[in-house]
Amino acid sequence: MERNQLRRQVALTRQSLFDQGFLDEQFIQLEELQDDANPNFVEEVVSLHYRDSARLISNIEKALEKNPLDFNKLDGYMHQFKGSSSSIGAKKVKAECTLFREYCKAGNGEG
């Protein structure tokens, strides 16, 4: 595939992530912070987010195995996950975190 075709495909894929609601305007703001002095800024921030997310998801899974559930602890993990996701514009993840936190506040382990 030639370079221009690849660029078009990347642009279409990127736009698709916005159209489907996976990303929001926060991601655009993140991109605007990238410049010649920090050419890999977005990649570095998103990579940090994924490493942090893996840790948080592991903590959430462990907390969900406990009986009784510690909703305060789960809510704290989800609060961190929501904030991290929000900072990179991960709109759908942020929405799911919000819903999970509502279940925690209600003490709903079935949600």
C-alpha cells in the first residue's frame, strides 16, 4: 500500500473512533500538545494509560473475588480508572466507569 493510502486509512480509522464514540475532544487536546519537542507525546501518554489500566483492572478483579464486596475500594479503583480514561479522551471507558461507580454507591454487586 502506498504512503498516501496508508495516511488516508489512518485518518479514516481515527475518525471512526470519534464517530463511534470511543474518543472525545480530550484526545484532540492531547494531540495538540504534541510538537517537535515531544513528537511521541500522545503515544507515551496513551501507553502510560494502558499500563495503569492493566494494574487497575487487576486490582478490580481481585476486589471482585472478595466476599463481601468492598464497594468503597471498588469505587476508588473505578474513580482512578475513570480519571485516567477521561484524561486521554477514552469516552466509552469513562462512561462504563461512571456506571460501575453508580453500582458501587448503590451497593449493587449484580450490576
